Amino acid sequence: MKNLALFIARKIAFAGGNNFSRLIIRIAVVAVALSVAVMIASSALIAGFKSEISRKIFEFWGHIHISDTAYSLSFEPRPIDKNQDFYPYVDTITGIPPETLESLGFQQKKTFGGIRHIQAFAHKPGIIRTKTAMEGVLLKGIGSDFDWENLKPYLLEGDIIGLNDSAPSRDLILSRQTADRLEVGIGDKLIVHFVKEGAQLRRLFKVCGIYKTGLEEYDRKFAICDIRQVQELLGWDNNQVAGFEIWLDDLRDLEAYNEYIYNDILPADLLAVTIREKFPSIFEWLDLQDYNEIVILALMLAVAIINMVTALLVLVLERTNMVGILKALGASNGGVRKIFIYHASLITILGMFWGNLIGLGFCFLQDKFKFIKLNEADYYLSYAPVKVNWMAVAGINLGTLAITTIFLILPSMVVSGITPVKAIRFK
């Protein structure tokens, strides 16, 4: 027979045995199944969590910001001319040439996408005062080039700002958090106070929409209005803006495009920074999730290995008589060891089958029904998102099978210490 060891292993697998060995085998199957299920679920949850948070940040604020080189976190921008050579043609770029990537020091041979959109913005800090409350905000002015599709998923109530050519719009979009604190709703009018050169200015706005990204630390800071209102408050003309926001087709190109734009496209007086650099605390927190994933995978894999090693030792002890007969018939130690390694591998595969069924089933149910809820104030999300990466699932399965099988080699060596005479007499 071509593979006698595998044939014998398949015959004796789950063929019975005493009650204790059956119990140990079932425990091993359950342990492997739970380990694989937890690994798949945790990988999907962490990937979904990072993807959803990143999507919120990038869709709302863009991937790359262009501003004056003297830009600081004081929220008092210096004006730059809107009529730049790169605006708006830069959104027609579909890729970075390979030789340019190489000259910028990147190992990748090509980019995964291009530049999707570019838009201008301006901002001005102010204070909203109502009869019951007072709230500081940063007015973000947007123009006709604003891509409303990025905001619409987060627009809870009302509508977008009505921009027209005749006069600056007085529409204002507030965050849910700010609207609740001020006790205002759609259609309410409010006055925003500003300070300019020591003098106090006031502007009347009407709430036209309420948004919520879930990133409350930043939601409470920003309100959206017509860019011409901000330009008037800053004393700028219509061709002066605080900067530009750029959206990419693929997040993997973030660093490459940032370097490309800064070195090859922008004039010397402008600066390009990624959103990661502007909001480092959120992304550092997201990067920490990778360590959590590694710890979970390592612990679950250790559980699977320990249980399978125990099961293998029980299988060898239970089949001591069979080992002696095989050795008496001329079987080598290596050949007999293969039988038990194959046997244990079949048990591992059965556990992996149930683990995949449980893990992927959990991901499907969570994605559909979202039954695991989160505190949005702490986690930026109201539910636990899942994102199944099939390459990660394949890696978990192949890694579990390979590593578990390797660890089974050492306990299988106990076969070498069994002598045929004693084993055949063993009861």
C-alpha cells in the first residue's frame, strides 16, 4: 500500500476505544474548534474595528492636507492662493510612475490607485451662544467643490448646505453632540461670536443639518458652513483659502502620495501632511490593536497545541498493544510515529472544521444583526464591526495545522521506547 501509515490512521480514527480516550479526543476537538473560532473572530473584529474607524476619519477629513508651511495647531491659518497649478487637475492622477516611486525611496513598484478628489477649505474658531448654553467650535468653510458623498453617511438630520452664487449661505451643519449641548435643532437660528484683531464680530446662522461620526472628541470641535462666510470673517478674498484636502483611491498609497505631492507637485511654500500626522493619537491607539491580535492568536494556538499533545499521548498509551504488533511485523519507529501523527492531525482537522463553522458563523451573524454593542463615547463605534479577511482565515487554518503537527513530533517519540515483547503482553 502506498501510504500504510495514513491508511491505518484513518481506520483507527474515531474507531472507539475506552471511555477515557474518547473523552480526551472530544476535549481535544472542542479545544481546537474553540481556538480556531476565537482566532477567526478576533482577527475579523480587530480588522473591522480598524477599518471602520479609519474609514470614518478618512472619509470625513480626507487622506492628505495641503496648507501653508507655517501652519500650526492654533487654528489661525495663513491664506494661500486657491489658483494653484495643481488645483483641481491633481484629481486626474491615476498613479505614480515606478521610477518616481524608486526615487522617493519606496520599495513598491506601483500604486494601487490614484487621487480621487481634491477640495479647498478654510476655518475660523468661534463661540456659539444660545439662551441656555455656550459652546466653542471651529467653523470649517467648504465650497462648491465639496464632495457631499463623504458627509452624507454621517448626516443624521436635515440636508446639505445650500450654496449659490449670489450670496454666502447662512446654513450651518452642527454635530449631534454640539446640537444637544446647545439644545438646538433643524431650522433653529443662532449667533456665532468671533474675535478679529481685538474686536468682536457676530454672524447669524441657521442649522440646516446635524451630523455624527462617532469620533466625539473631534465632532464637538467642528461645524460646517459656506467657505465665503469664513473668508469674510478672516478678511480674505474669494481666491484665498486655508488649504486643500485630498482623497485617495487606496489607503495603502497614503505615504507614497504624500511624498510625491510634497516633493513633485507642491511649490516650496506649501506643505503636505497625512491625516495620520494630524490625528496621531487615534492611529497610535489603532496600531496597538495589532499587539492584542498577536497575543490572542498566540494564546489560542497554545491551547490547541497543549490539548493535542495530551490527546496524542493518550492515543499512544491506548494503542500500546497495536504498536508492539506493528513493530513485531517489522514496522519502524518512524512509520509507527507517522500513524499517530496522522491520527492526531485528523482530529485537528475535525476541530478546525467546527472552528471555522463557529467563527465564520459568528462573523456573519454579527455583521447582519450587530448584537454586540459598544459604548460609542469610548470606542467611537456603537457596535463591534467585523471584516473577514479570507487570506487571514486561510493563514489561521494553515498555521494552526502546521504548527500543531510540528509540536506533535516530540510526544510521538514515546513510541520509540515501546518494545514489541512488553507491548504485546501489555493489557
